[in-house]
Amino acid sequence: MRKNELEQTQHSRSLQVSTRTQHPLLSNLSEFSLAPPSPQNAWIIDELRRWESPPINFAKDQTPRHIEGWKTRYMEGWRILQKLAALPFAVPSCQPRREPKLIKHIEIIHTNTGHLNHKPNPLHVMEDLLRAREDGVHISTVNSILGGPADHISVGMMMTSLIFSGVGCRSDPVEEVTQIGALTIPTSSSGLGTVDILPERFKVCTKTVYERTVCKQRNAEKKKSKKMPLVQPFEVPLWASCIVPVGAITSPHTDYSGCSQLIQHIQGRKLWLCWPPTPHNLDTYLRKRLSGSIGLSTEDAIDLLQDMELLLLDEEQTCFTLPGGTIHAVVTLTPSCHIGLKLWRVEDLEVARAMSKIQLEHMNQRITLDRSTFDFCQNYFADLKGEVEYWKELERKNAEDNEKICRWISESEEMLKHIDDHLLCKQPNLGTN
Ligand SMILES: O=C(O)CCC(=O)C(=O)O
């Protein structure tokens, strides 16, 4: 047992007597852990209560086949929240309108958007979603019940799922109960491109680079604003938004290939579970993900990964950074949306290197890869290719750490030069996986 785990256990033992009287549900949690639950985590029980309420609990006591998937999800969320509430040590957390407690890895930039003249809202996200559809831009769509991609789903079905998840299909046994979310909706000039959300500190910083896109007015918009001066194409931060229905659970994963993300929460109640990219955590998560199985479940992550931090978000528009390589899982308690912006920072460099090293080692050890692992590796290195351009920009901007960044760029380029052949010879036979 590591030192801080030992301290946490001792600390919770000394609280044993008061724990039992703190919250009525705490006494039922003893079956989840030998040590008594920490009263510091009692706030999670309120979230468990929410999870046990409509519309999320609608499938709990029903048996029709078409809601089996929903029921499984419901039970998974219930077990996750129970497990968290039963932990015998105080989990570092950030909760609405409370001082963050013990949070070290996640950096809270601000806890609301009171300082902004124009605030981001779900309408901006919907505008961007519709624009992406009109322009034929690919967005990642996921079916949270099946835990996989849902690329064939129309925007109409997605919107229906957002509105009616958990309430709409009860009486129609033919209709599947859907739970569809969209994960990468790009900024457009009629949506989030109209709001300046980026905190000043990221605009004027030699230590950080953020992803950008050129925002162009479309012909229809130009016609509408005939009397207005013509707006020249302009560069904006390339926020990508994410819209998720009630009751969704996103399993532990890392995003991209080492860059950080700035996340601006827009609306909804959700719980983020975050684990820092320590060597133990990266190794445990990546080896499981690369072993061809379905990956690490949230429940296993709570047991196996170290130094978890929890972030509970509600209508306060909190902004925070998710440092490169952060493993995260999300439980959504009401329909919600947020936006993310990729950031490149010198402090992410070692994590980017460690992640690539594990992926390469793993690929070298295996003769063939199954379809899911092959896609995972391919996406990882495709992302890395795009990220190298931003590392180059950071290198030009940051004289102080120039040498370090240069070394990482040439390592990445060397890796990428070999990766195509390496990956191609491990490509699974189509149709067999
Ligand atoms: O909100 C969710 O369920 C998933 C969000 C997420 O994992 C992300 O934005 O990277």
C-alpha cells in the first residue's frame, strides 16, 4: 500500500464513529468496502439519489427487452456512484459553489462566466451542430447505451434522443431507447464562433498554443447582413463542443496524443472522474485498452488507478484544464453540453512521450492487432501527426524551452516515419474482427 493510501485509510478509521451518523445512506455502504466510508464524500450520495430518480431510473424495475441496454447503463451508473460514496478516504473534489478540496491535477480557471458579456449557451452548440450537418462535416457520434460509435445516426435522431432519453419510448416496445451524444462539433460563425470565451491568459502566453480555425461567413449570412460591413475571414479558437443526453456514461479514456484541453462547461449536471497520467495510471489504462478487450471500466478504474479527482458541474459555467494524458470518465445526470479546446504546453511533453512509448512498445510486441486496437493506434498516430504542427508553433514562440520541444518534434517525426509500415503490416484482415 502506498503512503498516502495508508494515511487515507488511517484517517478514515479515526472518523469511523462519526461516519455512521452523518448520512442515512452511509451505513448501507459498508458492503462496498471493508473500511468505513469517508464522511468527506457524503456529497456523492446526493448524486446517487439523483441517479435513482426519474428520468434516469425509469428502466429500473421494468423488463421489456427494448430497454435492457438502458437498464444495464442505469445499474452501472448506480454502482459507480455507490463505489465512490463508499471510498474510505476523502476524494479530492470540486463542487459547485464550494472551495475546491485537495485538487492538484485539474486546474480550475474560473467557476462561472459572470465576467463575460456574451455567455456560451446550448443554442450555440445546436447552431454548430446544424451547420456541421449542412456542411457535411464529420462529427463523432456515440451511442452511450451500446458504448460505441453511432455514425449512421441523423441529427434529428440525436436531438430526439437529447429531448426524450428516458421518457420517450416507454410505451413503444418496437422503438429502441436511444441515448446518443455528439462529441466533436466544430465551432462555426453562427454558433460558438460568435462568443469570445478564451480566458485572456491563454491569448497572450508564450508557454501555450491553442488550436485555431479560420471562420468564414457563408453566403446566406452575407445576404442576411447586406447592409452590414462584409466580415473578412478571421481566425478563432477551434473549440469543439460536446452534447450528451441524460443518464449517459462515458468510460475511462484519454483524448488525443499528449495535448491538454481547456474545458468550458456550458450546461447540465455531470460528474467528471479524472486520473492524472502517472506512469502507473498510463500503463494500466493503455495496456488494458491495447489488449484488444473493451478497455478499462469506470468501476475498475476507481479500484486500479491512483489519485482520482472528482469534478461535479451544474449550471455554473466552470472552466478547467484537463492536462495532457488525463484519463477521464463522465457520468451525466441531466442533458448537458460543454466545449473543449486543444492546448499545447511544455509541461505535457513528458506525458506525450510516455504515451507514445507505451503504444509503440505494445505494437512491437504483437504480431497482429485486432480491429479495435488497430483503429485506436491509427487514430493516436494520426492525431500526433496533426499535433506536431502545433508543437512546432510552440517551439517558435517559446525560446526558453526551445531545445526540449525541438527534441520531441524530431522524436515524433521519426516515430511517424516508421509507423505507417509498422501499422500496415499489423492491419487485421477486414471482416475477421
Ligand atoms: O461528457 C461526456 O460524457 C464525455 C466528455 C469527454 O470525455 C470529453 O469531452 O473528452
